[in-house]
Amino acid sequence: MRYESITDAIGDTPLVRIDPAVHGLRGIDLYAKLEMLNPFGSVKDRAAWNMVRAGLPGARQRGETIVELSSGNTAKALALIAGMHGIGFKSVTNRMRIPEIKDLLLLLGAEIEELPGQSECLDPTATDDPLTLFHQRLNAPGSAHLHTDQYFNTLNTEAHATGTGPEIIADLDGRAPDWFIACVGTAGSSTGVARALRAHDPSVGVVGLVARKTDFVPGIRTIDEVQEVGLFDPATYDIIDTVGADEAIDGMLTLIRRCGILSGPTGGAAYHGAVRHLKALDDEGTGRRRTAVFIVCDRVESYLGYVRTRRPELLGMPPARNSVATLTDGEVRSATSIDVADARKWIAAERPLVIDLRGPFAYGALHIEGSVNIVDELFDELVRGGLPFGRRQPVLLACPVGEKSARYAALLTRMGHQDVRSLAGGIIAWRDAGAPLVRD
């Protein structure tokens, strides 16, 4: 095939059948839509091009910079498109959590600005959040930026309603699949594909996958985070289920080692969630073979650091010691949690060490007076080497909603710490109770 521009190669990605010997489903054919084979490497290529295309001539003429609140694949695609058209690109985000992506964006010539957002993703209702205020300024008249606005721009959804979804139907010989299983990030691909499939066949079942609140899976929101995304509509999904980091990595390994698909963890999460959901529906007595489709969003190479941190044994390194991934549900439930009122009394009487596990910008915006900020990834590294403080030192752990802190409290208790507690409901509960918070 011959193209006049690399952007002409966006779309028309393969739909590949997964060998039934791998997934074990008897009456269901499972297909992977390989969006990783878009020219810039991910499913976000479609949305990025669709959102920015019409505004490029005017932006170049006015000397504007393309700006997106992204720390991942959307930023990568937009940086490449901007460079092709002689325009600058700026990625604005709360926290760059994948070092390889940050390095790649810098290599592509992107400017990266990390703003002190109070939460891990944009919350348009938080009018005192610097990230929200920046988002509002980008959309104000007279802005010197071309803001693609992936979380609210319907062109994101349209890219998949007119492209990805119809391609799936065409590759299935004019039929929609019985099920579509999608990870939910900006919700553009899941919403757009679901719209196209259901327009063809209203009976298509749609499963949305979100990350467990205590886990980080690149490209996937937790159920709390996804509520803040403007494109998210819960009516799109028949079921919203959760996947964890280890499940995403396990699914990724299956796709890589058994199927030859160099999937990243998001695709692994989609595969794992699809097989788990479909096994309960796998009935050979229906009289026909049924079909299901999931999306492989991007490639594995950008996530080696993510794998190294969570599953070092896969890269020939010693297994992680003292990892929260090894906790049982019973251990987490038995961890000592303390509500806001009791925490305030305990702090006043015992002066425990208060550790805030949020990102530095969220901590800097508002935190408990006297608390120490140790970002959860760094705290994880510290704990793997052993107890980072004395066994008898009273410790109160706090995170956004009290779930990560509960897991670390359980782990420290297992390791022999004598008095560690988790702030129930996290910093949000502290704020909602009217307890004092300070800012840097």
C-alpha cells in the first residue's frame, strides 16, 4: 500500500482470532483488534488525528501550540502530528507515571508541564484545583493554544464510531460481535465502538473494564476517576468490572508468549477481563458460535519499567519482597483503619508519624499539617527493603480515599509493625469532615 502521508495509515488495523487453545472458550470465538499497529503505536492515533486535523491550518498560521492534558498515548500521537506540521506541542498532566513515556515525549520534542492537581486526573467540578483552572483557561476565547480536550471532545468518540466500530463489523463479514469488551480511559474508544456496533445490532453486550482502586494500570481509570471524564456514560456498558495490575500483566504475558501479540498492560487487562467474563457465558448449546472482540491498545516496549517494578522476576531480577500484591483480602480487611474524628484525637495525643501517599502536587495543594509526603511508588520501594521506621513508631497512613493506605497498613502489620493505622476515607474524608488542611 502506498500513502501520501503517515496519517493516511491510521486505521484499518487487523482483527486477529485468538487460538481457542489459549483462552479455553468452547463456543465463543475471541478476536483482538490490534490498534497497537496504528502508525504512532496506539488506539489514540485515531482520536488524536480526528481531534486536531481541522484546526491544524489555522493553528500554524496563528503560531499556536497544541495542548492536551495527557501523559500517555494521546500526547505521543499529538506530538508527532504537531512536529509534522511545524507546530509546538505541550503535554499538561498531574503526574507522569511511566518514565519511558516521558522520555519518549521529550525525544519527540514535546514540552511537558506537570501542574499541581489535587487529584490524579482532571476533576472539572474542583474549581480551586490548578489543573482544572488551567483546563478552563485553555478553552477561554483568545487562548493561544489549540486544545484538543480529549476528555470532553466528541471527536474522540466519533473517531471510533466511524472508524474502529465499522471496521470490526466489516471484518466479521457484516455482523456485529455478540460482545465487546473495552478498558475505559477517556471512554472515547469504548463509547464510539459500542455506538457503532449497537447501531448495527442493538443486542451487542458491552463490558467496561476499570482499574481496581488500589492498583495502577496504565491507560485505565478507576471507577471514581472515570466519573470525572466528560465522555463517560455508564449507560454505554451492560457491566462495569474491575481488573488489577497483576491480572493485566498476566493477560499481557499470555498475548505476548502464546499469541505473538506484543501487547501492553492495557491490552492484557482487556484480554483477562474478556476471558473472565465470557467463561460464565460459554455455552455450546446455543446452536451457533458466538463472537467477542477486545482492543489491544498499544505495545509493551513502553512499559518495561512498569513490569520491572511490579514483577521483577519476569525480567530476571529477584522477586519483590514485602509487596502489597502478596496480601490476601483477609489481611487487608483486618488492617487497622481509623476515622477522621479518632485520627484527630490520636494525632493530638500520640503525635504519630503521618505519611501522605499522594503525588507531590496533590500534597502541595492541600495536606494534613505536619504530615510527610512519600509518593506511593517511592513508599513501595522503601517497604520492599524492610520497615522504613522503627516497629514501635506510631504511623498514620493517608491516601486519596483510604484504600491504598489500608493495603500498606496491612503489609506493615504483617512485617511486624506494632501500631500502624490507615485513615478511613483518606484525605477526601478528612476534607469533607471539615478537618483543617494546609497548603505549601
